[in-house]
Amino acid sequence: MFRRMDEDMHWHFSNAAGDGTMRHPVDSLSWSQINSRWPEFASEQRNLRLGLSTDGMNLFSIQNTKYSTWPVLLVNYNMSPTLCMKAENIMLTMLIPGPTAPSNDIDVYLQPLIEDLQDLWSEGSEVYDAFSKETFSLRAILMWTISDYPGLGTLAGCKVKGKQACNVCGKDTPFRWLKFSRKHVYLCNRRRLPPGHHYRRRWSWFDNTVEEDTMPRIQTRVEICEQLKDFRNDFGKALDKKGKRKRSGLCEDDELSEDEHDEHSDTWRWKNRSIFYDLPYWKNMPVRHNIDVMHVEKNVSDAILSILMQSSKSKDDLKSRRDLEDMGIRKNLHAQRVIDPEKLVALETELIETLCQLERFFPSSLFDIMFHLPIHLSRETRLGGPVHFRWIYPFERYMKTLKAFVKNFARPEVCMAEGYMAGECLAFCLEFLKTSAPDWENTNCNEDREPDEIVLEGRPIHKAKTVILTETEREIAHRYVLMNTAMFTPYVSSRPIPVSSVSSRPIP
Ligand SMILES: [Zn+2]
């Protein structure tokens, strides 16, 4: 471990904000819970706190091919906010090869990584610290995963569409089936308003009902863990929808969810018991899978813009109007404000009111799961800290870097792995040279000689050897020296050299 890196690794220990504000995950509830639950882990400042991100990428830059490779990236949160999400801090741990997305079987691919993380948690890895000149046992904890919403379903092993599409609400997801648009939508935002709020009684603004329900309780991590205890995983099953996953997230979930039975049970939403539960600490993590703000804001603003601009992607079509007729509600169009990440509690209330307003004016077919997820963002920010440490932007950008490594389209994953390794080696060499070469070697070779105006003297870079010049070469060298010597400068000008003291007219 290099000296500079060593200082960076300690950043989190002395830089937590003391005033209750949040500017780094170090100020989040998750971080302090790790500290209080595992004080021994927290006492070693160099121990790593990691985040994992993965998403499918199409290596061939052709939009209509379905090739999907999943790089699994780790990021280290020990460092300062400016360094934390930089590309050089992102580690490529594995590549899940294409051509199809790993889908349910992702756990099989992740197994070696999870085993390494288990080792890093229980025993740690022997690391030499060049700063304190000692060997110590480096341990690591995985705090959460960062992915788009379908990716979240893959990593968490839960459903992300249909009646229990919300990974936070589970069986209390407020779904509604639109029989003409043939899709599930997620309304009922009014139940999150304070009990006496006037929107609750405004039946004519919404779906012709007075809202009596209150906000459902969120399942605790202990309950989820208990539910999944005996879950039987079924890997390698042929998935008929392989590769059908939409890259842009969940914009077009027009398909019926396939299995409709037993859908009110708590376990219905689980597809498998995620391999992350093999990590001994995973069940204690407050935020395990982040809802990605990048995809939510993209999909929500795309949908609102296309509905306002009446583009071809608009969800406001004849079928959605028929759904409105079916529900007996209004259909005026109006835009609302954007989200401000500060003042979380006030923001949450404001957001719910905004969503209620949207619900009031826009057709219900608009309200896919992407319009429901923002509700949980303030809770996740409370638990996990600022969103720009938990969103997918830096990882998506990094995937562009990985893509640039692909030169041989027959072996794209190998190109990426080798490109990454070469980059890592170069970074280590540079770091090594920065610190290992003594200062005097970096200075100019000729600086230790006093420059002389008449005699040009230098020092050979290599061992000197004798060369006999031809007459022409000698002539050229002689002229070169003359033309580059300070005392000749007045003579080397556009003017002719004065031959006598009598001034002559300059030739233009
Ligand atoms: Zn929810």
C-alpha cells in the first residue's frame, strides 16, 4: 500500500461531519451502525467499506444487438468525496460474459467474489503498509449494491414488476391493474399523506374514493432474512424471456406477470435467496440494494416529457384514456417541480403531494414502478447518505472506458480484462516511480553546468564515443553552432551584416 493511498484510506476516520449534515456515506446511518455493531472492524481505519455495482453493457455499440456482458465493479468508500467515485478508485472484479444477461443465475457467477468477500470479512488479507512499514490484516465489508431496477431484481432475487414490484413495499405495493392498457400501475400516493390532509377527502381529484388507509409498514431486514431462510434456489432453469430485458430500465413493462397464483403471500415476490446473504453481515445492512436515482430520474422525466410533448413513446394513448373512463377520473395535463435532495423530511411530504398532483392530472397508465420508487428515496438517503455515492453514473461512465478496450470482437471480455490489467499495472508503476526516484534524478541533465556564452558545453546522456565527421557534416554542425550561439544573434537577423561604420539602407 502506497503512502499516498494510505493517507486516502484514513480519510473517513477523521472527516465525518459533526453537525448532522451528510456529505459522504461516512455521515450515514449505515456507516454508524457498522461502527457500533462491529467496533473491532471499525477500529482499524484501513479496513475497506465497499459498494458493488453491476449492469449489462452491450459491447458492440449496436443498439439492436442483444449482447450483454456484466462487469462487476467495486468502489471503496474510505476515501474523500472527491476521490471516492473517481474511475481510478473503481475496481473491476469480474466479468460475467455474454451473450445473454445472467438473470437468475447471477449468483453462480458471483460465488467466487462472495467467497473472497467472506474471507476478507472473517480473516482479512495480509497487506504490507509502506507508510507505517508494517504488515497488517486488511478486512473489508460490502455495504450495498448499485444497479438499475431490473438489475436490482437480479441481485436481490426479487420481482420488479407486477403486483409486488416494489422491493421496499413488498406485498403492500399499492398496485392497480389497468384492463385496457393491460399493465400494473402504482398509485395510492395519498395514503402516505398526514391523516388530516385535505387531498384525502378530494375524491373527485383522484380515483373517486376517500383515502382512509395509512402508509404500510416496511418489512424489517430481520423479517426478510427469516422469510428467506429456507428458500430453495433453482438455478439454471431455462428462462424463456432471456435477453428480453430492457436496457433503459422499466419503461415498457407492458407484459402481464407470468405467475398469478398465491400472490398475496410474503414469499411470492422472491425469485431466489440472494447469494449476498452468505455474507455474515448482509442481514444487518440497512440498505442492501440501492434504488438508482439515475434511472429513476431518467425514466420519470422521459415519461413526463413524452406525455407533455405527445411523442410516439407517450403513455397517454387511447387505451389509457379508456382506463381513465373506466376509473371515472379527470385527465388534464400539468407539470410539477423537480426534487431537491436537501431537507429530507419536508422533501418527502412535498414529494408525496407532488405525486398526488401528478396522479390527479396525468393518466394512470403513466404510473409504472418508476413513479413509485421516488417515494423511498428519502428513506434511503437517510440510511445510506448522499445519492451521488449510491447512483450508477460513475459506473456507467466506467463501462464506456471498458468498452474502449475491446479491439477484438471475437473475444470482447478478454480484451476488457487485459486492458484493465494493463491500466492497473501502469498505475502501480507510475505510483512507484513517483516515490522511488530521488529528486536529483528528475532535474535536467545540463543544469549543473554553468552556461557559457562562448563555449557550448553539455554532458553526454550515454557513454561518449568518437565519431569522425565528413567535411559537409562538419560544415553543417559548425553553422548550427554559429546560428544558435547568443553572441551571433545580432548578426543573424533579416538585416544584412554591416560591413563598415557607414550605415546602409536596409533592404526591405
Ligand atoms: Zn414501495
